[in-house]
Amino acid sequence: MLRRAILPLIFGLAGAAALISLGLWQMQRLEWKEGVLAEIEAKISADPVPLGDAPNKYQPVRLQGDLAASELHVLVSRKLVGAGYRVIVAMDDSLSGQRVLLDRGFVALDARDDSRPAQTGLTVTGNVHIPDERSNATPDNDPAQNIWFARDIDQMAAALNTAPILVVARSDTGQGVDPWPVGTEGIPNDHLNYAITWFSLAFVWLGMTALFVWRIRRQTD
């Protein structure tokens, strides 16, 4: 019996060891990813500073100046809220002397065409952002209908005559626009799920190995 069972036993233990090692590797990846997310959160929540000439992604900044009336509308869906638009405008920042894109936040679908006139002397805090929202399945933007499907900074900057810099507002800019600040919620972190999957497969693999060895033993008794 032992001679017949030794090969499947070795195969079963080796397979389980490989699956467990993959689960442990995912746990290491989880620890690394949580550290990365913690660093991003710390950077996002730091004290805002005036916008520099070469701002970094997630850099917290303070803008002061005038908001233009012209808007770009980015079609989005917000969890627990539903569909709506991000409102993108041009802001002339007197602190840096630059004209930049400002993502004011979210409005519902039926509030898209509400009156939101230009504003002067507004102070805004937010974070520099470089969105990565376009995939092969993302439709092309439709500037003629003012419906955008991704925050393509260069194209938006050309449309509003700004520098290719996007600041996402953290503070309230009023006029019924709900701030939707930068956060880590959209950064995937599925390593724990992957680890559970590998460990579960190892458990099943060991169970199948034990069952197979038991059947060999039954046949030889």
C-alpha cells in the first residue's frame, strides 16, 4: 500500500506547498500595497501649498483666484449615488500665476445645465491629480456635445485654454457642486482575496490527496 501511495502523496504535498507559497507571496504583496496606500494617504492629507511649476501627483495645493463659467462635463457613476457629471472649469490662480483645470466635484444628471456663473476671489484647496481612466472600452470624448468619458488632461486643457494641470477640489466651491476629492478608494488592492483563494486551493488539494490515499488503502486492504 505504501509503495502505491507514495507517488500521489509526494505529488499532493508538492502541489499544496506550491499553492501555500503563492498565498504567502500574496500576503507579502498585501503588506507592500498597504504601505504604498498609506504613503499616498499621507501625501494627500498633507498641508496644502501654493501650486508650483512642476507639481507632483497627489500634491495638496491651495489656489486663489477666479473661476471661469465655461464647464466640461465628465460622465461618471458615484457609488451609492448614481450617475452624474464631474464639473471641470478653468481657474486663474493668482498665487502661481497659472491658469489650470479645476475639478469642482459632482452634480447629478438633472443638474448638468444649472446656472453656475463665474466666480471671483475664490480660495480652493485640493490635490493635483493625473487620472488614468481610459481603456480600450472607453468611448471617445464628445466635445461638441460637452460629454466627456475620461478626464484627458491635454484635451481638456486645450478646450479651456489652460496649462495641462488638473487640481481636484477638496474644499467646497459652492453652487450645488459636491466635492469629490482625491482618495485611495479607486486604487485596487485585491491581494488578500488572492491569498485566500490560494490557501483555499491548497486546503482542497490536501483534501483530495488524503481522499486519494485513503481510496488506495481501501483497495489494498
